[in-house]
Amino acid sequence: MDDGLVVEHRDRTGAVAVYDFRTLPVEDALRRSLARLFAARCVPSRWTSHHSSRYFWLPLQAFAAYLATLDAPVRDLDALTAGMWKQWGLSRTNTRFGYRQITTVRGLLLDDPRLSAAAREALARRVLQPPAKEVSFQEAEFDTIVTTARRMFRTAHLRITDNARHLAQWRSGTFARGSEAWLLGEALNCLARTGEAPHDTRVRRQRGRVLARYARVLGGERPEHTWQRLFLTRMETVALGVLLLAEHGWNLSVINRLKVPQATPDAGVDGPRIYRVELEKHKRGVGRYFETRNLTDDGAASAGRLITQALEATVFARAAVHTLSPDTDRFLIWRSAKAPLEAHPQDETGRKSGIGVFGFGISGSTAKTWATQQGFSSSPFRRGRRTVNTLRRRAPGQNSQATHDRVYTLTDPQVRQSAVPVIAEAAETVVASARATVFSAGLREEADPADQPTATVDCHDYDNSPYPDPGGGCSASFLMCLACPNARVHPAHHSRLAHLHHALANLRTALEPGEWQRQWEEGHARLEHLKGQLGTAVWTRALADVTDTDRELIALLLNGDLDP
């Protein structure tokens, strides 16, 4: 970071993106604060690709432009008010882009401990997601898409394996030298080694023209006669991607990042092939990018059969790419009809999208082109994944159950129509749980002398408790103060509550799961909610400020010594 206003972000490949905060139309002190928050995330443990930093930079520019329109300039983040934040939120469109602007900027600002309690509380309020635009395919439409993809890939697989058998026979010396079959085998061998059919490179005007004797046995010089004998086309690779989606529910980014699956030793000579498939999903966050699946090929209907066929269809492309770049380990590789490019563009993760005449993975524009050529209304991947996970597998695919329900199941019209009673019951359960575990106390900058201190918070109105005692006053435990709207929390409570949160987390490892859930889960959830409102920086500082008095008081509370 140069002079506090220029931030450099180095991604996992070493490439650098530069973000100049001098261009933001706000006060210099505010620029420096925003740059400091932004730079804190430009580290390998937070943002590993430029896609992540750009994802936050654009909303941050919009937020700065909004602040510049206010009558009273905001000199720094400690001057940001709850009203300003609410106005910013109301000024955003009710779209996924507007939702992204609010949530990304909020995430950055909450890292600053100088925010006022009122502003922090306003930022921590839930932001409703806009309705999802993508809906699942109708069953008949999705069946047609999958059938089309299966037909296209099956044709390519049969073509490549047939030519692979001929090449294997040529290499084993089956054909008489000089025969038509031998010439075809020699042409295939050249194609497998170089990606090109044999052609004369000595005469410039004939460059790229297949030698006549080979063109005769190949059947012509067009791609379907030459390189398509051993390599998938770009559109055939899309078809393979659609089948992987339909079989496993993976999204396009996961399919694009697939490494070559490795076969584990089988149970014997005739044992099934078991593939170890590594899945990578960067939206999960640092430390949770990777997971593995074991897929077994023990028959035509098994989960691993498509992997076997995909390996057979890409074997020559992978070998050719390995010769050009030995470190490449991409699964989906196709051969381009165009001349080799000197440099391929990078994808959103900073990886090359191809090398030479070979391309890697499936771009969004390629998927749309495939859909248009096959007569479909949209790319099959986003809607297709929703269809597979909500209507066919009916289970999360690389998501938590909560995300699966919230983002996919509960927002899909077909699911709602077919399971209205189930959705209603689930929604009631979720709402009841959320209300039961939300942190309801108010945040304050300082203590009110009229409030009564308790073991956890301050009580603002003991005589009018939402949990009244038959004899008068309040019957709630001190842990239930976290769920009481009469409770007040100010900075003097932070260290005590942070220590309580830490202690409850430790209890989780020492108690039976059922006992911990029954006694402590709701209190822990409310403290999680409070932690989100205060922000990571404030919470970390609070843990460092825990006193012996805090420890003694929380020990008495957890041991039941403070129970009425």
C-alpha cells in the first residue's frame, strides 16, 4: 500500500491488481480508512483471486460516490450515522446487484472498531435478498436438454474410441506397412502427438494443407475428417459438462476447475474402478475450498461410468497438453478449430483458459452458444443445477442445508407448487427458531445510571419483564437477558460476553451434543448474533480485555451458582 491510498492485491498466481483510493470522491481521512479495510483483506488468507477484490471494489466506489452527494461530508467512518447507512440502503435497487452493493460494503465497514453503536446496529440488520431470477427447468425441458447432451457426447466418445483402437493397432504393428489402414494409423499417430494431421511445412503456400496421401485415407481435410477423430470440440465439451451437471449437481465453476480424477486400486483384476474426484469451490471461503468424492464405475448406470467415458474422450487432448505444459492437470480439454494463439486469456481464478490449439473448461458465452445452437432458451447450467438439486437429488450440492433451503428450495416456483404444506411447515420452524435465538438486547455507547446491572447485561425495566414472575419482577435467567428487549449492552459488557461466548463454545466439546443443545445452544446463537453486530475487530479486542472478574462471574453463571 503506497502512502495509504494505493492498494496492491497479489493473487495466487503472483499477478498484481492495483486499486487507487485517491480516485474516490470523499475526504482524505475516509479514503485512508477504506483503503486500510480493503488492504486487510488483500491477503492470501482472505482473497486469493482478483475476482474477489474487484467484487468488493465496484460497490465501494458506488458507496463513496453516494457519500459525495450528501450535504454534510463524511470526514471519516466514525462520523457515519445510522441514518446515512439507511439512506444508502434505500437508494440501492432491489436487484442482486443492489443486494451485493449493500452486503459487500457492510462487510468491510463492520471491520472498523470506530463505528458508533447505532451505526453498527443499523449495518447489522438483515438485508432481504431480491427474488431469484433463475427458476428450475420443467421436467420435460430438462430431459430434452440432457438427452441432447448425451447424444452429442456419446457420438464424440464413440468416434474417439474407435480411432483410438485403430491407433493402438497401428502402434502394435497389426497393419501392413504402406496399406490404407497403415497410412490412417500413421496420420492418427501424428495427430495424437502434435494435434495436427500430417502436412507439408516446407512450402509456405501449402502450410496447413494435409498431405494428399493422408487426406485420402482420412476422407478429407475438414476438422471432422482430421483432428476431430481424437479430440472433443468446444460444443461437445459443453455437452459433457451438462452430463456432469445432471449426474452430480455440480455448478459450472466447479466443473471448470475439475482436475483429472485419479483411479484408486481396485479390488482385483475384475474389480470396479473407483475415482477420487477433487472438487474446488472458492465461494465457500478460505480453508474450505476443497472436498473429494469417490465415484465408482461398476456398470452402465453407476456414478463413475461418465468419468470413465470422459477420461477416454479426453485422453489424447490431455496428453498433448501435458507435452506443451507438464504442470497442467485440467480434466475438460477441447481442441479449437482456429490456429494456435500466442496467449490465452485467464479465467476469473487467474488460470489460463487454454494453451496452443487446446482450450480448457466451458465459458459462460460458450454455454449460451451451445444452448442457442440446440434450440434452447438459456444456458443449461445455472437453471440446470437448480433443477437437479431441488427436483431430482432433493439434497444440497456443495452447499449447507440452510443455503440449499434459502437460495434454492424455498425460492423455486415448482418446489413451492408441489410441496406447499412442507414449505409452510419448514418456514414456520425456521422463523420460530430465528426468533428464539436472536440477540434482542439494545446496544448503547455508555451505561444508563437508571439501569440495573446483571451478570450479563444491564436491565432497563425489571418490573415490566417479558418473562414475568408470578410474585412480580422477572423470572428469566441471566442467560435469557440476551433475548430480552429490556436489556442494554454497552462497551463495559463486551469482554464479559465475549468470554461467555468462548466458554460456551468450549463446553460444546465437553458435553454430549443433546445436552449442550438443550442447555446452551440458544445462548451461544444469541452471542453469535451479537458478535456479528459488533464486528470481528471489536470482538477480538474484547477477548483480549477479559478480566479476572469476568472469568469468575461467568464461571459462577455456568456452574449454576447464580440461578434463582
